[in-house]
Amino acid sequence: MKIPFLSVGKSETTVDPVCDMDVDTGNPPGGASTHKGTIYYFCGPGCRVAFKKDPLGYLSGEKSIEM
């Protein structure tokens, strides 16, 4: 007898503000950081560190990292 796959909860994704990659908000590989009351999620620790150094540069689009 086969048991159907059951999804416990729907996972949401967002875009890493540094490299524009999709990130699972339930388990972000790079963790998360809060800036001015908004939580940002990251694909990896390098993007999180870069964001923390210059959040306004990445949020304004002046800076980006290509992956």
C-alpha cells in the first residue's frame, strides 16, 4: 500500500536582496537579518555579511553581487 505524500506546511520564498536568488524563508541557508523592522533572508552567509555592511546600497539597487 502506498502512502501519499503529505505536506505539513507551505514553504514561502523570497528574494535575497544581495544576489537576487530565491530563498526559502522557512530555512534560509544564509540566515536572516532585520533592517528597519523588515526581515531579509539570504542564500548564504556571504550575502548576509555583505548586506550588513551596506544595507542601503543593496536595497537601493546601487550594489549587487552576481551569482
